[in-house]
Amino acid sequence: MIGAPLGKARQAHAVVEFVLHLNSSKTSEYGSTRFNYTRGKYSELRMALSLINWEVELDTHNINEAYDRFIQIYNCLCSKHIPKSRNTVRNFKLPWMTSELVKLNNKRKRLFVHNSRTNWSSASNVRIFRRTLKKMTYKIKAAIISFERRIAFSKNQKQ
């Protein structure tokens, strides 16, 4: 028999209950902001938290209301003492990636997803995937060599 997780009820352990409401919504990472915790002014935040009379602020009989009030105070103080930074999404385009290589890579990804969903059962689709992968690796090697040659010739031009 498994006992209570906080011990026996006769030992005067308090039970904490929460009601959690989740609303799922997709947000775009491009325009979102987030807290920059490395630049936060934690000494000022600590001082502001110590100046609050928590007995008065959290004086309620409902634990959910007290928790909501605590989160409200905490978020307000974080927005004052921790700066926000814009979340920037960078485009890491490799310099040798041509439009042909991008198309081949997209085709390879589509074929991989299709084959993995069908448990690699179709021999013809697996063959097409392998052929595309082989063609892509060959084209990438050729593109890298071409890119390196362009760099070498542009830097070492003798006059």
C-alpha cells in the first residue's frame, strides 16, 4: 500500500491544490520579445521584493487567488527590473547553397518524411530517396569546391 506523498494526515501536512487553465495559442517567434536575464538588475529586484508586505498582499482564504496575485506582482517587477530583448531569427544561409541545392534538399526532406511515415515499405520511393541523397552530396561537394575556388581567385589575383 502506498502512503500519502506528503506523509500521514495526522502529521499536520498541508495539501496544496491548484487549478491550472491552459490556453494554447501559436505565437510567431519573429515579433516576440523575451526577458534578457543576463542584464537584469537583481539587486533592485531583490530590494523591491523585500519592501512588499506579503502578509497583506497574499491575505486571502483562496490559495489560487494568492498565487495569481503573487504572479502578478512578480511579472510586474520583472518587467521593471529585467530588460526585454527582441527575439531575432537569423537566416543561416550557407554561401555555397544554390537554388538547385535548396530544391534538392527540400525534395530529400519530403522523401524522408514520406518514407518514414510508410515505414520505408515502398522500394521505389526508397530508391528515389537514395538517388536524391547521392545526387545532393555530389552537388554539395562540387558547390563547395567552386565556392572555395572563387574565394581563392578573388583574394590571390596577381597584378
